Amino acid sequence: MNTRSTLVTAVLFSAMAMPAWGQAVAPTVTPAGSTQNASSIPDFSGVWHRWLRPGFGPPSSRPGPVTNRSRVNGVSNYNQLVGDYTNPILNRQAADVVKEHGDLSLSGVGYPTPSNQCWPDGVPYIFWQYGMQMLQQEGRVTILYLHDHQFRRVRLNQPHPVHLTPSWYGDSVGHYEGNTLVIDTVGIKIGRFSMVDMYGTPYSKALHVVERYQLLDYEAAPGTGRKDKPTVPPVYKSDRL
């Protein structure tokens, strides 16, 4: 039996355990006010590899994120990104932007993205990264990404500031709900190359991203040995990165 762990993330959008490297994890207080001991906090230490690219996994119901219209043998053609501009989650302006990027791709012309322009990826675009590591520390979680040495800081059990200056990765606060780390991010800056995904999908200043991280047995992870489509993109433990 394959017992490899799988880190599963669920990402929601609105508006269009032992710590790594021996660092101590303190007890954390949940929003309901109960105390969760460090021993019950899931251990996300180590390096993780995400294989599902370039977009996000579809939800089990309701319209999902933009997907690739370009297919090879029935699956997304990563070498030609043509976002589905007919997706009902897009307003007319956003659909026009996605179509423009797709037309460039179909003509053989590459278009600028945060990653190929060496700009900060931002959230949630940064989820394309295929290597990441979590450092679970006292009062915070730090997420390290392989490409361009980017990182994010997540304050635990803290509210968002009332007056928030937008930044590339936004303001991230988190808490543990049992075996799940929940990260809530707002205040994401809009720049010249900002986009939600590799299809060029734009976003407004009201973008709100919620991530949920939990460990599952390999066989229980969405898309591993199941015939139905994955509901969230799984992230696998890597021994090579």
C-alpha cells in the first residue's frame, strides 16, 4: 500500500506534528476561543511538490475557475495556454482580457506573466509554483517557494488591519481548525502583470483568497486512484526538491 502523505489545498475566491527545522510551535487559539495544543497541530514540515498545473482544480459543483481550451489527448495543453473566456465567473471586461491572452497564445506569441517577467507572483497566482515549504513557527507560518526565492508570512490568530495598504502577497492571517490550517488573504496589490492564473485572468482590489491545508493519506487524496475529477489540486511530498 502506498502510504505517502498528500497535502491538500482548497482555494476559494470572491469578488470578480513537528515543526520544520526544530522550531517550536506554540498552542494556538481558535476563533471559537478553545485552545489547541501543539501536539494536535498537523505537521506540514518538509518540501512539497504540486503537479497539477497551470490552473486550479474544479469544485464539485457550481462554476469553477478558468480552464484551458487548448487540449492534447483530452487533457490541458500546458505548452499552449488558452483560457476559457466563456466561463460564467468572468464579467465582460475580464473575459475580453482572457480572450486576448488566449489569442496571443494561439498565434504563437508569448504574453507577459509575473513569473516570466520576474515580478512578484502575488496570490493566488503563486500557486503555480511546483516546489514549496512550510515553516510552522510560534505565532506565524512562513511559506517558502522554489521559484525566485519568494515567500509569504502568515500571522496566526490575528485579525486583518482595519487600514490595510495593498501589497504583492496581501495580508495573510491564519488559524488551525482541527487538522486543517486555514489561511485568509486580502489586500492584494494590482500591478502591471497581475493576474489570478496563467491565463491572464484579472482581479479587482476586492479579491479575497481562502486556503485550507490538511494532510491526507495518499489513497484518500482527490484525484489519486479515483475515477471522478479532483475537487482540489493535491500537493505531494517531494524527496527530490
